[in-house]
Amino acid sequence: MYPENFRYTKEHEWVKVEGAMATIGITHHAQSELGDIVYVDLPKVGTTVEQGKTFGSVESVKAVSDIYAPVSGEVTAINEALNTTPEKLNADPHGDAWLIKIKLSNASQVDSLMSTADYQAYLGS
């Protein structure tokens, strides 16, 4: 369920790094805790996000939750499809429902994140 090539945060975000670029989203666990997602607020392209700081939010029928950047960098793309179909986050949080893509400013930050096994152990604790 949790892709092996992703890294995870304790706040339930994931990051997939490909060279100097990173794709960021929320985990299956996060979307299941939120329930039916009705709105996603994402930063504009060109915005700088900072590791551990809020860059957007996800609103469900139950609550609004902040989304935290797992790594720092400049936003190069946002998932425009979520503007009209935010419920995709419930259906495919590790795939088509990614949130943002960034150009990494410090690739070594990835090393501080949890592996898939670490994240699954964290969920189990």
C-alpha cells in the first residue's frame, strides 16, 4: 500500500524524489483519517516551501488539515485536477492525486524522513 520508493513524515505526507525534483502528497492513512475530501488549497507555482512548514491544506467533511512540506524547495507544478476533483485524494493518494512538485533546495533533507518500513511501524505504534 505504501510505495517503497517514497519517504514519509510523521504528519503523513510523502515525497518521491527523482534527481533534483520531488513530488509531494498525503498518505493513504491521512486521507482515510480525513474522510471525504472536498477542497484542497495549494501554493502557487514559484512559491518556496520550507521543510516542516505548512504549504497548504486539505478540507474534508470532518475537518481542515494543514499540509507540511517534507523537504524544502521551489514549487514547479501543482496538481490542477484537484481544484475540480479533490475527492481524487481519497481514491489515489499515492498516484494521480499528488499535490505539488518542487525543485529541491537541499536533497539531504530526504535522509531525515522515514522509509516505508519505518512509516508502517510508526502507524502501528
